Amino acid sequence: MLTRVKSSSYVLSKKIKHYNKADRKEYIKKLIENNLGIMDYTDSDIEYLNQKHISSEVREIFLANLTSHRAQLGVLLIVD
């Protein structure tokens, strides 16, 4: 799984933050698929990442958790 990761959660978080076009949800899905190699994300994951009021840091932690969970690294950071 980790061999498919092409960008850090930090970089992806910043890209999401600065993307404000109408197709933002599709953009987020493609970022996750193409940069993290994750195909089994949920609609809730996308909805959460699409929120504009959350900080880049919180979005970064959420993305890191998506990757860690699938890689079974045993690291889980709770984001509130």
C-alpha cells in the first residue's frame, strides 16, 4: 500500500484548501486515488475533506489517518 503513496498528506491538504471550483468533491476523490492509492474511501471521507471551515492541519491529519489505517500502521489520531 505505501508504495502507491505519491504525495504527503501535507501537500494534499494544501491542494484541497486552494481548490475552489464546482467539481471540488471529484477533485478530492482523484487526489486520494492518484496520490494515496486509496480506492475504498467513503462518501463521509469526501464530505469531511470537502468542508471549507476545517484547517489544513486537521485535513492533513485526516488524510494521514486514511493512509495509516489502510497500511495497518496502528497509528490513529482523533480529529474533532
